Amino acid sequence: MQKVIKMSSELVLIDREVLLAELQHAFDAKTAEVLLRVLDKVAAQVRDTGVTREDFRELKQIVAELVSAQARTEEQVRELVKAQARTEEQVRELAEAQARTEEHVT
């Protein structure tokens, strides 16, 4: 069973000794040490970026909220298009009525 360490940055890393033992099963000791140092550097870079699982969860929630807001906006635009069409029809009818009125007056 692997031992897991939770670091302050929320990054979860496998215990170095466990990882080294696993690397030594596949590589000679020197190569395993080099690979472990490389993995340490990668883990440090990931940790230093400051992006955590919680950050991704929050981002997913924000994106979901934006999708919902976009859907509401699209529905409102559809309603505005319908209202605009009704307004244009009413203006057309008024123009026709105005033309008939002018025809009767002259």
C-alpha cells in the first residue's frame, strides 16, 4: 500500500521512499534517484503554479453558472426577437391605417 502525503498546497504526492522503491524495481539505483529528482522538480512546479483541485472545482462551478446565465440570455433574446416582430407588425398596421386616413382626408 502506498503512503500518501498531503502538502499545504493541496497537492497530493506519493511518499518519496515508496516512489523510490518502485523506481528501483524498474531502473538501477542511480537512474531511479535521477528520476526521483526530476519528479520532485515537476511536483514543485505544479505546486508553485498554485492551481489546486479546489481551484478546478470552483472553475467548473463558475463555468456551469456561466452556461446557465448564457441559456437565460439566449431565451431573453428570443423573447425580444418575438416582441420586435410584434412591434414591427403593429407599426406596419399603423402605417396602413395612416395611409387609409390620408386617403379619406384628401
